[in-house]
Amino acid sequence: MYKKASLVVDYHLNNKIFDINDCAVNRDDYGYSIWLLKERLKAKGYELSTCDINRPSDSELVIYFDYPATGIENPSAINILCLFENEIIKPENTPSPVFDQFDYVFSWNDDYLEKRNFRKFNYTHKLNRPYNFRNYPGFTDRKLCTLISANKMTEHPRELYSERLKAIAWFENNAAEDFDLYGVGWDQFPNDGRLRSRVLNKLAPFTNFMKKSYPSYKGMVESKNQTLRNYRYSICFENASGYPGYISEKLFDSLMAGCVPIYYGAPNVADYIPEGCYIDFRDFTSYHDLYDYLIVASSDEFYSRQREIESFLNSERSSPFEAQRLPELILKCLEEH
């Protein structure tokens, strides 16, 4: 008889979140670590299901992906909170006294690790080692630069959505032939959480004349990895800057495709990723300076960075970002409890 374990999420319910054969759930292997968590827990005697199947009130282990709107439902269970989203997206993920209710809190934020029940974790990825980019499109077969992200916006001093817009505008106005934009919603009004934007999107096509157009927009992608292989560089701006340890999937999407990321986000990214693997946006005073650097960068320099990326991904230094780390951390907590 398996013990019940509940995964509290508000998306991909009815255990859809574990279906690694569903491309919508597991595009670019995003869902692999969650599927692996279910498998590892089963081996330890727990049957993990989404909260609509195994209700938290009936479960011995409850895992929350981001702080739940309802709070803890079963104080007698082992309660683990995983803080994925940045707090500018989910303000409720900002640590507060209510977090003391959880037995363990997983956070990528290095500033929180001295708190009593906090544990360090990272965004994890299925690393298909060994990496060898010599069979990928070469330097001359790749277009210069791309940006893949959703069209979102929020108001916060640390947000980087507006910085992405500046990057898009500069390339469209100054180097359109060297830049492509992909992602969700660039043919709509931005997802800024406002009622006005939602209404305007629902009224399309009657409101199309009101929305901003992006000539560089090429649509959504079925696979980030396959798309990024066609570019030398990608603009990888996190949703926010100034949060130590905040290294989301954006950077690794680019690295795993042999595409050199232009990174802006975690101030201590060099503590985790070798500096030769990426271009630090903070090193440039303007987009013009950045472009001047990219356009004259030689194939030798590009391939040198690819070798750095290969070395990193194939080494133990990338292991904190491997898919199995999430189930390992949770199993370790169960052993300690």
C-alpha cells in the first residue's frame, strides 16, 4: 500500500503534469524532473498525484509548487514548499512568518538560505550528456541573434520585461536583418495582469489596430532547442535582476543548443556558470556597443565559447542543475524528517 503524496499546483491537473509524452507539458523536457520526482517517490513507497486526485488533507506528504492561495491544508503532513516563481511575478512567494508552517522551503534565492527551514535548489534540466556541438549548425549557418520569451509586463523596480522591449526595439530599428523574435503573445496586447489588456485581446481582431506590432516576430516555437540551434547568440534576460541565484531555464535553453547567451539577471551568475559560457550584458554601455561586439566576433571566438559550454555541461559543475536534483532534495528531506 502506497502512502499518498499530493502535488499542489493550479495547472496540468488530473496528473497531466507527469505526462512526459505530452508535448504541451514536456516541451524541451521541461516536465522531466517532475515525472522523475513521481517515479523516485514511488520507489520509496509514496504515490504522488496532483492535488485534485490526492487531496492534501488526505496525504502524508504535500509538495507545493509556489505558495498556495489557500495556505497549508494539512499541518500534520510533511509539507514542502518549492518557490519557483520570482516574487515580482508572485508576491506571495516573498518569505514571511507563514513560511514557518512548512517543514522545508526550497528556494533558488541565495539571500534566503540562512533562514531556518530553507534549502537551496535550482531550476533543473534534463542534461542529455555528452554535449558535442560539432554536429550542430556551424557559425556561418547561424543567424546572429534571437530572443525567445512571452510578451509580458509588470511594474516593479527590478523587472526586466521592459529591458527586453528595449532590446527588441533597438534591433528592429538598427539591425533588423540580424535579429528574430519568438514566443507567446507578441501578436497580442501584453500579458500585464490588467483587465484592459485581457478585454482588448478578447475583442481581437477588432482591436488589432491598437496593438503594437513587432516586425521581427516569427511566431511561437515548438522546440526552443531546435530554434536556438539556428542562432549564434540569444538575448537571455531573466524576468528580474538583482536576485542572487535566480538562474531560470532561459540560460540553459541557450547553452544546451550551443547558442551563446547574452545574460542579464542574477548578479552572481559567475558563481554558477563559467564566464566563458555567456556574454554578460552588464559589460556593455549600450545596445550599439553590444552589437558592435557581436558583429565582429570571429568564428574562432564563437567556437571557443561553445567548447566552454560543452565542458561545463559535461562536468560536475552543472550537476546542481540536473533534473534528478529536485527528487534527490525531497528524498533527503524525507530521510531527515
